[in-house]
Amino acid sequence: MNPKTFFQSVRRRLGIDLQTEKYAYDVDEQFGYMSKAKIPDRWIPTTCGYCSVGCGLFIGVKKGKAVSVRGNQNHPVNEGRLCPKGLCEHDAINAPNRAKYPLLKINKRFQRVGWDWAIREMVGRFQTIQNKYGPESLGIIGTGQLVTEEFYTLGKLAQLGFKTKNYDGNTTLCMASAASGYKRSFGSDGPPGSYEDLEKADLVFLIGANIADNHPILCYRLEKNKRRVLIVVDPRVTKTAMMADIHLPIKPRSDIALLNGMMHILIKEEKINRGYIEKHTNGFEKLREDLESWTPDRVSDITGLTPERIRQIALLYGSANAPFIAWTMGVNHSAQGAETVNAICNLALITGNVGRVGASPFSITGQCNAMGTREAGFTSGLPGYRKFENPEHRKELAALWGIQEEIIPTSRGMAYPDIIEGVLTGKIKALWIIATNPLVSFPNQAYLLDCLERLEFLVVQDGYHPIPTSRVADLVLPAGVWGEKEGTYTNSERMVSKVNKAVEPPGEAKSDFDIFLMIAKELGVSESIYPHWKGPRDAFEEWKKVTHGRLCDYSGITYELLEKHGGIQWPFKEGSTRSPKESVRLYTDGKFETEDGRAKLWPIDWKAPSEVPDKDYPFWLNTGRTVEHWHTRTKTGAIPLLNRLSPEAWVEMNPRDAQNLKFQHGDYVRVESRRGVVERVILRVTETIAPGQIFIPFHYAEANANNLTVSDCDPISREPNYKQAAVRVERSIAVPLLERPKRH
Amino acid sequence: MPEESLIFEMMDKYNLPLKNRVGKEGYYAPRGNKITGTVLGVVEPIESLIPTEPLADGEQYRFHFDMSRCVGCQCCVVACNEQNNNPATVNWRRVGEIEGGIYPNAKKFHMSMACNHCLDPACLTGCPTDAYLKDPKTGVVRHKAEECIGCRYCTWNCAYGVPQFNKERGIVTKCDMCYSRLADGMAPACVAACPEKAIRIETVNVAEWLKDHSAADAPHMPDSSITISTTRITLPESMPEDTMRLNRHRVEPEEPHTSLIVMTVLTQLAAGGLMTLWLGSLLAHVVGFLKPLEEFQVFGASGILAVTGLALSASVFHLGRPLYAYKALRMWRRSWLSREILFFSLFSFAGAAYAALLLAETFLHLEFPEVILVSIGGIAAFSGMAGIFASAKIYLVPARPAWNTIRTPLRFFLTGFILGPLFSLVVYGLHLVFMGKNLTRESLGPVLCWLAISAVAGFSQLLVLFARLFQVNEGKNPELYDSALLMTRRFRVHFLLRIGLLTLNSFILPFFYLSSFLTRDAVSGIGTAVFAGISFLIALSSEFLGRYLFFVTVVPKNIPGGFFTESGGKH
């Protein structure tokens, strides 16, 4: 201890030093009285980098460091409100576990290397492997966390630079079912509704969406609506269920039965919109026939709701002026996810509730820019909601990019779970993972780890290191995170918002955009795919051209307009006379993106989940989230206050089950499935979960719920079935891990 | 919507109640009255989150918390810490969770609480340095950092766990309702951050609230009448009867306060010791067998003085700001903590004078009138007793039910009379060794008295300890129940050891020592000193242990916590 710190510590111990300066207050011009230490030199307007609600906020920058965050009162989405993660988002930038230098694993140990070396090594290894096993032996897994400009850039790099089709985003673990469902029903991805509908609907129907925990600011929008009935469908009594006028505690994964049952009743009662069906849809007769068998009694058997209640719900939906259906992971995270989305769209279509004010089937997205990757990503479709299979689309793009049409793939490559499986089958030899952490978030972790270990070369590009996935990497590329780069995000309601750079990335970390450009240069494709590109703005300008005339039309949007209005919903065509502030919906005229312009009605059959509880594994496992944490806690895990509020995983169990197993509230238990085990997790005995079911949040690497989940994926969307698995629960005999989250 | 919606009528027809609707007062979900079908055309809720009119005479600001609206998103907690730059361990606003009912009709509620800006703030009343101020204009209970010495007494006094010690600063800090923001017409950080508008600032008429403050009560909240909390709580319409705290498994020990263990036990030792000595010397005039005390008095008093010095210096280390310990005397008119310090200061001064006189008599062969000696000794002895009483009063706070009983003063005095006589015995034994004397049957009088007093006190202490385990009723007094549970489960070893040591010292050791006089006429000075030493050390450790348990097993009243959060920090 040097004399100065010693002196300081003595002064503090004696009580002379009260840290007065640190705890002083002063007036900030914009936000009034606040902690003086957090009053910045300037406020940088930007958009939150956690979830897809897309809240506007300001980052306070003081002496080159992000010191505070405040909500943007004028942002159309959140009007100044932020959730607890957003309120301390600057701490995610300043986290101690930031990746600062490129690290190359040499003799099983990470060595710091320069960027030149790192990029040369990466491209060299990838090329060697591609030369040996074919270009498709390189897999790339992206994210929903980058800015749209970066997604667009990465998509071109993967498909046109590295020439591998096997590129997908972790959005497949999240939103793929919504995207696939929309494509099947409406001919294109793109949620038709707006948040404004939450305020204008007279009936809000939430299916598998715990917005109070996962999208808290949507609760703010919903609460503005005083003339609505809120129905929440969820097997758990969630925080959101507590907000509801009617909570429907259905059995796990029985939502298709409920939706079919509702349609059955509405058709029987003639509470449907015949005119709309005739004018704007195909396949009604087949659907009607199929729904014959979905009598309330049958639905009651599957869902556990009374026939009476099912009837009431159906008639409420059918009688509402503007019923709004919104869903999240309860629907998407299912082996029947896309079909569930189709069932939802069916219900909305036959009642004519699509694209009207207050009425739409609306998928609430997960990550801040999952929408951006869906639009620009070049993963499950061509940029601008184009299709690989459509020669017209390929031709348009080839012309726009000035390349030969043949270079553009004619079909989609492997989806995320298939890329992982591809490692096992030997098709994938090298993998590049960007801004996602599968070693927490992927289902069936033992299987994933086995796959990752078989790779010849694994590159992890992330803002944080060490994280579970970066530990097993061969090369770690340190990336800038939110607050350190510029671009745009698109939120759930298709609102494009500006993301700005407030501070420099730490150490030698670079923005993902810069990293992609460096790689393209090394690959020798820089000028062909990124002609004269210098910054994200160049990518945005090209992206605008790509979207021109498409459903997701950005062509009227400029960075300057975004800065001015906080956010603008697409479609916003060049020369549009619409006020950027105005909410816009899709399919308001009943014209869909299908070939004949009609939406498609799909008869949907309900299938039981592949694994159901039995004698050996008697509990349903349900997984989900909590408001304090973001995904795999690479960001929030290092924020002391959020960690104090929610320091470790827990398992919820009904008191009746706990009594049978002789467990007490607060005991540590062990949860086991056929695939893996969580050795030690604290028990929360609560009536908010049904007997026979348990719930574990998936955020925590130390007690990873994904050790237990099944490998089942939706055959259409390829989205994994996270929400149902069979497990058993025993008393834990494991000692606490050394690496337990610190209690601050 | 332009056209009126049918579905509200349908909800009525199906007998499905609507939730969180507008009530007469303009807020959502008023207590207990079900409103169905009347949703349309009722009063709009008050949109402003803070009062728009200035305070009228006799009014103050208060929080309104609407439990039916809170979704437990923790925004208020984070916004508060951001506003005030507090470390993660200090949370001026906290969110608790309670649950009740049976699946699927289970209900779960969240309770966001900060300072209640009470009409009778116990933090303020107890503060020895006048660091608290009930703002005359707004009624906000404010804390002045510069005045605080970090004694943490307010953290014991508050039934809601509001004042929290900030280690980094060495002082207590608390919510001030974002006083300065309010003055500028801006909403406090928590109010502005709440996405559900569940927290608001409103005005309250003080006189009316004093008459009826039942709207401040809620399940699992400490009774609002303890300090007349001003926070109005709107309860949800359908609150189950059988709600439980989500953090019910989390009964954590409180701080042991080592320096306070040392300080209280040693001051009690000194006070008890001096009282026995003084009484003994007084009685020696009339009772023959106490005669040997007269020449011993000086050693006893000096020894006790040394212990007092040690105790008082130990107490300073309890403070977050030791240098400002002197400030603690300031509020002697109001605070028992100031009074404790006052009495023990008097005790040490009078004790010092007493010892000085005795020393002068013994070594300088001066003569003082007996009456002076007796009265100075008496002043010391009684101020010592008053000191113990003041000490005990400090712990008699309604916010800490396990302390707030007659047992606390009893155990403090008993500690004094267990250790005081034994300490005298030690000094006596050393005195014998020093003089090269033996302890004969004839001079056994004082020793017998000391042992008797100590044994009786020890036995009583044992009874007091057991008494604590009775009258615990989980429903009626959850804190006492939890406290007893903490002692007999988590601290079982300590607890059993305490019982064992008390038994050893009260019955076994004196028996063995005294029984040696059955076979001989005298025990050597060394033998006596050794016995006294062992006996004293065992008793001292036993009392330290007892005091440790006293501090750690007190379960304070508090607002409910979340599943993972203790209800605030340890204090």
C-alpha cells in the first residue's frame, strides 16, 4: 500500500473522509438533480441493446467513460421509461469481463496476439479447412445483438465472401418460429401490428409471453390502455398473469388445442368475418373441416381448461372490436412453434383481425435487433425478405450488387441446430460464433460440448471473455458492444432506431463492423462486396437500396431522420408522405405477400411433446427468464446490483410436490433429465406453478437449465423445444461451486 | 375505440371480475370494492405522479404505493441506486415478494418500499448526534451526513430497515424522497422510473393521518403504529388470507458487533463489580465476616477502573467515524445512547476519583472522612447501575422484538453480577498472592458472598435464556419465532455451549472450590487465584458468547424481501 492510499484509508477509518465528493448531488441540465458523479459531459442518444422493445435512452459520457443512463422522454416507444437492465446499461460496457485483446490458443493456452496475426490465422485456417472439406464445411453462427448494418455486412461476408450457406443466427433459438409462421401464413416475415395496438385494443391476448419479466416497458404501454381486457395464457402464474383479468393456466404446450377450440366455437357461432375470409384468404373450407373435431370437450381434455371457460374466451375474442394477440417464447420455443404461429394467424384471419388498429397477431421479438437480422441477415432468406428459391429475387440482388447471379445460393443452408449436428456428422469442421453464447443457451449442453470439441477450428467473436463459449475457442476476437458502435436496431414493431457510439471499445477491441471489413480485406473480397465502404453508414445506404420496394422498405429512412424522431417504423418508402411519428401496420388492405395476395389458412394438428413425464422423470420442466438478467448473463452477470437482486438460478415447485418429496423452501436440489443434470439449485416452493411442473430460468451457466432440455427442433423453423422436458428432482448433495456468483 | 366494446358487458355476464380498474379516488383497484361493468365513464386516474399543488398547512409529502399495479420489475430499485450512486449493497428502495392462494388461483404480489417518512420517526428519536431532521416544510425525514458518527442506532430503531450503513462512508444513509428533485418540481427517481405508475408522491394531512393510519398497513409489513408510517399502500382487491413472504427461508444472522460485545460485557462487569465492592465495604462496617474487604477495596476499585477504560475505548471502534465519538453526548435529552455514554462517563470519573482516594489512603497514608469515600463510591456505583440500565434501554426497541423485552435489562444486570464479583475474586486472589497470604476459613466471608452472588446471577441468567424460547408464536410474532429458530438451529452449538458454561460456573466450579474447605482450614493464595482466574475466564467467555448470541440472533422487523434478498443489509 502506498503512503497516499494508506493516508486515505486512515482518513476514511477515522471518519474524516466521508466520500463527500462521490456522494454529492448536482443539477444536470437535462435530467435535474442527480448524483454529481454521474452527471456526464454529454448525453449520447441511442437505443437500448438488450431486448426487442427498443427503448430510447441516453448514455452519459464523462471523460470518455459511460457513467450513467437515462430514458429518452421523447422516444415513441418508452417515453423515458426503462427496465432495470436498461437503467444500469452503462455498467455492461464497464464490466470487468470485457474481451480486450485478440487471443489465440497455442498449446491449450490463450496467448495475446495482434489483430493482423489473428485475422490472418482465422482466414488462413478457414481457407485451409474449406479447401480440404469444401466451402460448406465452415459454419457461422450469428446473433440478434449486432446492428442491422453489421448483419448486412456479415451476411455478405458469409455467403459471398466465405461462400458458405451454413450461416445462421441464434435468432433461430428465439424467433425462427415466428418468422416461419408469418412466412407460411402471410407470405413474408414481418409482424403486422404496432405497440400502439396495445393501447388501442379492447382485448389483449398474450400467449406464452411473460412481458412483466421480459419486456417490462410493454407493460407500460399496455397500462396506458384503460379500456381493455387482458387475457394471459401461461402454465405458470407469472408476474404477467397477475396483471391479467383472466389467466388461462393451460397444460404445457396445449396452446394449439386452445386456439383450434376457439376457432371451432367461433365458426359454430358464426362469429367470424366471412367477407374477409372470402376476399383475403385461401384454405378456409379445409380449415373448417379440420376444426370440426376440436370440440370444447376435446380441447378441455388437452388444455385442462373447462369447456365453459374455453367458450367464454372464444366469444370474448370473437366479440371484441379490436383483439390483439401477442406471443413470445412460450409459442416459439416449441417443436410445433411455426404451426402454433399459424394457428394464431388463422384465428386472426378468420375474424378479420389483421393489420387493423388495435388488432393483429403480433410476435414480440427477443433480442434488440433480432428483427434486423431477420430482414438483412442473409440466413433463412435473402436480404430484404427475399427468398433463395425465387430467381427474380436473386436477379434483383445480383443487379444491385453488381455480381453474377450464380454466386447467390438458391437454397438456404443449415439452420443453427443443424450446423451443430453437422459438426457431429463431419460436415462442419470450422465454426465462427459471433456475439452469442451457446454453451449456456443451446439445448442439451452435453451434446453441444461434444460437438464443439470435435471442431478443427473455433472462432468466438464477442464483447466478453471469458464466457463459457469463448473458453473452448481456438481464437477469441474482442468486439465492441452496445455503446461502442454505430448503426440501427429494428424493434418488434418494425421501428428502426439509431444506435450511437458513446465510448471507445476497451483495449484493442473493435466494432464487429470493423472486424468484418478486416476479414474481407484478408480474404480479398473487400472491394467486390464492400465497394468503398468505410463505416456503417455506407452499409446502411446500400441496405436502403436493397429494401427499396420490399415489405421492409427503408428507402425513406436516413440517419438524420432517425436522430430527429427517435425511431421510424418501416415500411417508410422514399418520398413517403407519412409522418415518421405515425404508427404503421402491415396488410391493412388485406393484401398479403403471397403470390396471389391472399393469406393462407393452415389446418394445424396438435401433437403431444416428444418427451412427457413418466415414472422415472415425473416432472415437466419449463424454462424461462427473469427481469434482472439478460440471456446468458455475459452482460448482466457482472453488474453487482442486478446480481444482488437475482444472484443464482432457482427451481420453482408446487408445495404439494415439495411436501411429497420432503423438501423445504430454500433447500438445494438436484434436477436430472435423460440428457444431463443440474447439480445444485435452490428450491422456491410456490403455488404459482402447477403440481407436476417445475420451472428453472436458463440464464445461469452454473446451474444450466439447458443441461436438461431436449434436442427436439421444430421441423419447419428449426427452433428448439426449450419449454418441455421430463425431469426428476432429488435432494442435492453437491457442495457449492467455487465459482459461485459473488454476493455483493 | 369509436364504438363501445361489448366485451365488458360479456365479462359481467360471465361474472368475470375486471382487475386494476379505476376507483373513486382516481387510483386503480381501491380496497375491497369490486367494480364490474362500470369501467366505462368513470374518473380518469390522476396522471401527475407528484402533487401539483403546494403543501397546505398541516400537510406533508408521502409515498403512495399501489400493490395491485406493481409487477416487481425492480426498476425503482435500480433507478434509486443510479440516482444516488449507492453501491449494490445499499438499497434505499427495495422490492419484496409475497404469495398466497392455491394454483391456479395463486396470487403473487410485490411490495416496493423506501423510507416511510414517519410522523414519529424512531431513527430520529434514537439518534445521539442529531443527524436526523424531520423537514418542517415537507415532512421528509432527512439525514445529515456530516452529523452522523456511524453508530448505526437508527438502523436498529427503524422497523422497516430503511437507514442502511454505507461501509465505504462509515455512516448511515437513507432515502430523502429525492428532496431536491421534488423541490424542483421533478418526480423522485423511483417514481419516474416505475413503468406501472405504482409509486407516486401525494400529500397527507398530518392530524388526520395521526387519527387513522390504517392505510399504511399491509400484510407482512410492520405495524404502522410503531412510528406512524405515512406511506399509503393500496392493496389488491383479492388478497388471499394466507400470504407468505417469499424470503421466509432466509433468516439471516445480524451483525455480531464485536466491539459492542466487548463494551457492554465489560462495562457491566465494571458496574456490577464496583457495586458489589462498594456495598461490601459499606456492609463491612456492620457485618463482621466482610471485614477482609476493607484492605482490599483499593485493588478492586483500581482493577475495575482499568476494565472500564478498556470497555469505553472498545466502544469507540463500533463507530463508523471514531474521531467524532464525542458528538454522541449531544442528544442526552432524547437518546438513550447519549445517556448511556453520559452515565458511563460519570461512572468512570467517579470511579477514578474513588480509586484515587483509596490509593491516596493506602499508599500516601492520607485520611479522608468516611462519608466522602462512601458517597463518591456510591455515586460511581449507582451511575454504573444507571449506565447498565441506559445500555439496556438502547436495545428496547419495538423494531427488534427479541431485544424488546424485560429480559434485556435483566440479562445485562445479571452479566454485571456474574462477572463483577468474580472479577473482585480474581483481584482478591492476586492480592493474596502478592501479600503471600493464604485464604483461611475466617477470611472466607467475602469470597463466599462473591461466589454466591455470581452463582445466583448465573442461575438466573440461565432461566432468562430459557424464558426466551417460550412465548414464541410463528403467526403472532414471526420475528421472535425466527429468532428462537436461529438460536436453536443455526447457532445450536453456541447455544448449548452457553448453557453448559453457565451451569459450570454457577454450580460445578464453586462446589469444587468450596468443598476443599471441608478437609482443610486454608487454601493457598495461589490456589485461590488460580481458581478465581479460571472461574472468571469461563464466566467471561460465557457472557461474551451470550452477548454474541444476543446480537446475531435478533431478527429485526422489516419489510418483506425478495426470494434472494435479505430484507436490507445486516445491522
